[in-house]
Amino acid sequence: MSEEKITAIVLAAGKGNRMNSSQKKQFMILGDRPLICHALQMFQESRVDDIILVTSAEDIDYCRTEIVEKYGYDKVSEIVSGGKERFDSVYNGLRETEGAKYVLIHDGARPFVDDDMTDRLLRAMEEYASATVAMPAKDTIKISDADGCSVSTPDRRYVWQIQTPQCFDRDMLAHAYAKMYESDHAGITDDTMVAERFGGEKTKLVYGSYENIKVTTPEDLKLAEILLVSRKKINAKK
Ligand code: CTP
Ligand code: MG
């Protein structure tokens, strides 16, 4: 497996509307550096062969000089512009991954991805063409109707919260994406949906971590600061 190329696509082309800040959330400071650096650092030190960074057209120069060159992420082989929806950004990244056997697609807004997660995903690839990190839902989940009334309660044993990274056989996902654009694709929120609906593949769920949060609203940034400090303390004790 080690000879098969693994490419990570790191997404940072969103607008961060829910963060309600003048600066885009992926470039806000977490610890001592922009949020996006944390995921890039992890992939830089991991077994992935190269990284495609996807950002808005107007941020490409900033990412090149102030992120990739400044922090020395030499595994970043391309910085490409994203699209209107998350899946458009993924597709723009995916087009740059020809020759890779596996792609790992990651939200740049999740700073606490770690090596164990990518190892679990790549192990799942021995049997599946689609896998994601996920965690069992802690709360009871309800399905509601349009009036906001509960209509059903799924059995919590089978309810998972989906995170990233998500890992795919690259050619399968590229074909599934091409098919998706030829069909109705409203409501696609992650890439496992593309693999399932348009690639006909089952997705294997492997454990992520409850700390693998997506920084979405201002509270998440505060929580991320706390998690970062506690991790530093743990590492210092080792
Ligand atoms: N993303 C992207 N291209 C888009 C939309 C999202 O690359 N057109 C990326 C974001 O930068 C983020 C990840 O996808 O790293 C997850 O999306 P989300 O947390 O929803 O970020 P935003 O879309 O930026 O935030 P919001 O939905 O609050 O506007
Ligand atoms: Mg969004």
C-alpha cells in the first residue's frame, strides 16, 4: 500500500458566514497561527504524499506566501480556487489528483485531525472504496416534520455524527462526481453522499474523535483554544 499515492484535499474556500467575523474563519488565529495551519501541519507530517489546498481565488496569493511558504508546508503541490458550494470546491481539488490511488478530503476548519484517524481510514480502504471518520451521537436524535414536531426517533445505536477526513478510491470518486454534475444534486453536504448516490459505494464508518470539532461559530473557536492548550499540556508531560 505504501507505493500507492495518497493525496489530501484540504478545503478552505468557504465564507465562514456563521462565524460572523470580518476575517474568514480559516485565517483567524488559533494558538499561534491561522486556523488552517493546524490541519495542514498534521498532513505535512503524515504519510500523505501531497496536499491540494483549495481556497477562494482572492486568497490564493495570501495562502501561498503567508501560509504555505511561511510555515514550510512543502507537501502542498497545488493551491486551487474553490467554488460556490463545498462540493464545487472538492471537485476543483479532485481534478488535480490524477495519479493518486486514495484521496483524503478534509475540512480545513477542523484543526484536530490526527494521524490515527488517517490510519484507520486507510485501513478501511483495504475493503471499501469510501470511508469516513464519525462518532456515535451522544444525544437522542429526532426527525421532525416541517412544523417542527417530532415524527420519529432513530435508534441511537445506529446514529453517527459525521466528520472529516473522508477517504475514497480516487477514480471511483472522480467518476461519481462527474455523474453527480449530470444529475440532480441538491442537498449534497459531504463526499460520502456522492460516493453512495453516484458511485454506488457503501461507506465504512471508523472512529474519529469528539475533539475533532469543526470550527463553525464563535463558541467553537473558544472551545478550540481550550482543546489546543490541553493538548499542549499533555504533550509537554510525555
Ligand atoms: N468550504 C469550501 N468551499 C465552499 C464552502 C465551504 O472549501 N464553497 C470549506 C470551508 O472552508 C470549510 C469546510 O468546507 O473548511 C466546511 O464548511 P463550513 O464549516 O460550512 O465552512 P463555511 O462554508 O466557510 O462556513 P458557513 O457555512 O458558516 O458560511
Ligand atoms: Mg458552509
